[in-house]
Amino acid sequence: MTSEVNKNRRSLILLLLVFVVPVILAKLALDNQWFNYGVTNQGQLLNNKLTLADIGLSKDDNKQWLVIYSMPDNCDQQCQFTLSGIESTYMALGKETPRVTPVAISISPFNAEQLKLVNENHWRIVSKAEQAADDSASFLSPLKIYIADPLGNIVLTYDQPHQADAVPAFGKSMLSDLKKMLKYSRIG
């Protein structure tokens, strides 16, 4: 009789453990942030509303997605890594390239070394001198890359790669987000 009682207790404890352990593990996972909360984008979503008009760029009539890079005054090696990464990402879009335009906001014209990294036919190069006199480009950090939708809203931002070995990861994350946005977008 006692062995039957022990067997019933053991079965009851095992049954309780089957239901209680997953609840405890779920609570620990939530409290300790063991997972990302369903975030699928690689870049950072902008919390504040920022539009192309805010930064002094005109909205294209052809309704394209824009990859915007506000270049620093002196385009050093890090800047060149970023230009190369954006160009590679643009080319990796394949059949979707007509829907995207890379934009470089530069204080000076591109030099020969920078032109080797980009195809001028793909890029829209905007001189900071052409922008509004109130220096509206100050909204853009020269250390970030921005994605604007066809309606003129800037939606995502990425940190520029600091080293040559970081360029592939940077390009892969931006490519992933661009492909996802282009897939679900009915405009642009």
C-alpha cells in the first residue's frame, strides 16, 4: 500500500513539474531578457519623426527608398568603409535596385579614391552647400546611415562600420532590412 502511495505522489509531483517548470523558465526568460522581443529589424528605428524636408533634401518624384549617408568633412578610412558597404549592399539588392537610391551628403566633391568605391550612376551626391542655409543637415550624424521611405520619412538608422572586417556584417544587416521593407512596401 505504501509503495502505491509513493508511486501516486511521485506521479503527482512529476505532473506538477511538467506544468510548473515551463512557467518558471518563461518568467526567468522575461525577467532576464534572454531573447529579443520579436524585433526583426537589424537597424534602429527612429523614435522622433524626421523627414527629408527636416534635413534639407527634396523628396523625389519617382518615389524611391533612400540610403542616406552624411559624410564627415574629411572622408577618412572609416568613411570609405561605409561608402564601400553601402555600394555593396545596393548591388546585392539585385532586381530591387531601381527602387533604392544611395544618397551621399558631402561638403566637397568626391575625390578619385572615393569614386573608386562607388558607381556615380547609382548615387545621388548632394553638396552641403546646396542645402538650406539653416544647416538642416545637422539633424544627421556623420557616424550613421539612414533609410528613408518613399514618402520622405526617415525610418531606420545604422552605425557605420569602424573596420574593414565589420563592413560585411553592416551590409548584411542593412540588406536584410531593405529586402524586408521592399517586399512589404506597396510604394517605391
